[in-house]
Amino acid sequence: MPHLLVLHDTDCDRSYWVHVTADAIISTGNGVKIHVPESNTVDGGHYDDLVRVAVGNREGYQWEGSAWRGGATVSRSDRLRYALLTPRLIAPHPNLSVSELSPESALALLVKMRLHDLDSTNPRETKVPSIEEAQSSDEWAWQLYAATYGVVVDGDGTEALSLLIDTAGSPFERAAAASIACALLVERGEPDRALELASQVVEGDDCEPADHAWLLTHIARCFAELGRFEEASEKALKVQSMQGLPALRS
């Protein structure tokens, strides 16, 4: 992450900046110092320079060639969100043999549309419940998987997902169900209903910061779909302002 040192001269109301790099830091013997050029003023004339510092020299994530192990190190409260947003981190690798799928792994496979791996009639080592078994499961997350599968694959309505928002036992489960329902309702041309569902969960004010930001992103999209662009921008900026929270940096 790039770092800038900015000095502000209150007498002339002007700020000066320097990009903090290893080369810019000078050892004094007793400590270190850094030179802030007088020509580096914070103004429109240096916009391009500041943007280059902000976005330049970033190393990309090396995902290719990796074999994920179903999110073994991901906490339970994060697994549903990971399965839906970054499914490769939770879905078992195609070459990795697992004895039994978790509901989060099944959701991740569904997001990736690896339907062959979710077919309970396929003879293989990994045990996958049928949709009927998932629907009647005592485990809420399996019910969420079944309801999502019903909408995405079978073209069912979103009523089952809406009911799961009410029966969720934890805020992170409620956020996941609302996010799925919201996204699918928008895709079906019902952003008004999607907005209502997501807003109800946000107003409950019991979600962790990451889930709260996730829901606000959905709400921003709903506002945009409804042509309420100022409100969409407000919510998007709210999410952006939350990026510095410790819970969103992990």
C-alpha cells in the first residue's frame, strides 16, 4: 500500500507531499529523515502524479495454479460471504477429493455453476445431499443452498429465500440470505422488493462491518436500478469510507 507524507503550511494554506519509499528515506546516523520537495504541492497540477503514486506498482494476487482447500482457515461467520463473493476460496478444487461437502462449499460450487459436482446421483467419493434432503435439513445453511439452487437452476420464486432471512439464527446468516435474495430480485427486475429486504436487515443494525458494507453495496445497486442516483452514490461512498475499518482489512 502506498504511503504519502503531507506537510501543511498554515501561513500560506498550502500542503506539500512526498511519496514515502525506501529510497526516499535518508539515514542520519541517529535516525532517519525524508525530503519533502517544495514543488510537490497538493493541487490539481499534481493530480496525475498523485494518482500514479496511489495505483502504481501494485503486485497482483497470484491465484493461478493454486489449489484451494475449501476455505479451511476461513472463520464460520465469513464462510457464507466468501462462498458467494469469492467462491474459489471455498469450493473444493476439482482435483481435490473430499468425503462430504459443507453447505458453504455447495453454495460456492453453485455460484461457479459446477452443477455436475452438485448432482447427488453422480457416483463419486464426495457426498452431496439432494435438493430435497437439503430443503428438509435441520441445518439452516443447507436450506439456504436449496433455496438458492431453486431460484438459480430451477427458476423458482424467491419466497423461500425471504423466509430464510426471518429464520436465520445469526446476523451473518441473515446478511447472506438477504444478499442472495437482493441480487436475484434485481436480476428479475424487482429492485424495489430487493431494496426493501436489504434495508430491513441493515436497519436491524446487528451485522458485522463486512456484512453491513456488503448489504449497503446491494442497496446502492437497488437505488441505481430505480434511478435514485444521489442515494446510490451516498450509499456507495458510505461503503468506500468503511474500507479503513480493521474488520474490512482482514
